[in-house]
Amino acid sequence: ERICKVMETSPEVYGESFTINRLAELVDSNRNYVSQVINDRKQCNFNAMLNDYRIKEACRRLLDTEQYGGYTIEGIARSVGFKSRTNFAAVFKDITGLTPSAFQKMSGQQ
């Protein structure tokens, strides 16, 4: 529960340097326990869970033209913690089934 709360509310999640160690600190636990809980409850590892949260936020930002309309796709990628557009696009497509630009076009935002 605490892990989900941090993942959903902490802006640190979208920083490039966010790690499982930092997540463990934020939930007042240790790295191994946090990793085990993620594996057991989410059926994935920390990086997969982090990418899922980041891509959901990227989708929200891609749709929020009022606040993020001036951002490029690369800008959105960086704003949610991805270091490269290429990696962002690959993870985005794995999770959503679409490229970021196809997602924008489909939602009528471009």
C-alpha cells in the first residue's frame, strides 16, 4: 500500500535518478523487502513497475495540451524520467502498443 502511494504521489518517481533504494527510504523499509513485495504483488520487477507508472504519466501529459502542449515528445519523456527518446519510445510501445506519436495522433492531440 505504501509503495503504491509513493508511486502515485511522489514527484521523485519522475526523476531520472529514482531508484529502488530511494523508494525503500520513502516507504521506510529496506530494498530487499520492497523488491520482494513488488515481485509478489505486482508480478514484475522494480524497473517494470517504474516504467509502467512513468508511461501512464507520459500518456496523461501527452493528452494535457493545456499544461504540456509546448513539450516535444522528447521533453515529455525527460519530464517523466527517461534519459533517451529511443528508450522512452520502446517502453511506451511495449506498454501501450503504440508509439508516442501514434498515441498523440489517435487521441487527436497533434
